[in-house]
Amino acid sequence: MTTANSLVSYGYEVLFTRTLEEARHLLCTNPRISVLVIDTDLGQAGCGLSLAKSARVSDPDLKVIYTSRMPFRLKDAEKVDGAPCLGAPYRSHQLAGVISQLVRRAVAEEEVYAA
């Protein structure tokens, strides 16, 4: 079972792209996207990092998760604020857990602001 299929089994709606151009297009045309998972090991890591930064500028509430076989190589200055990095290889339940934590944290922050 692929990671995308596993996330669907956890109740998430998954949009999968093969290229950064496809990802950019989806981010621009689909305002329902709330979490972006970037595999920094695919292609040029800098491109994925810049995609995350530009996506966060367009949508400050967008949650970002990086995955990498060598997460220690990702400098904090290159990542968006508050974005965790999940070391690869990982299991789909680990990614689902990180997504859940980010979403719960956002809901808790909204509740604090509403109070």
C-alpha cells in the first residue's frame, strides 16, 4: 500500500503530484489544501523548499511537512516556520500522526484566539 493510499485509509483526502509544476498548479487552484508534504529527496531539494515557502506566502495557514533521508541537512532558514521534518524511511502511520498533530495544534490556536 502506498503512503497516499494509507493516508486515505486514515480519512485524509490526498492529492498526489509527480512534479513541482503540478504541485504549484494544485496549490494555486485548490484552496482546500491544508497540508503540504514535501519529499526533499526527490529532484532538487531547493525546488521543494522554495515551493513550500511560496505556498506559505500565498496561504499563511498552510501546514508543511518535510520528509528526508537526511533531515539534518535541511537548514532551519530554508524551511518554513513550524514545519516538522520526518526522517525517511517512515511508515504511513507516522506521517498521519504528524499531520494530525499539526491540524490539532492549529485548531487549538484558533480556539485560543476565539476565547
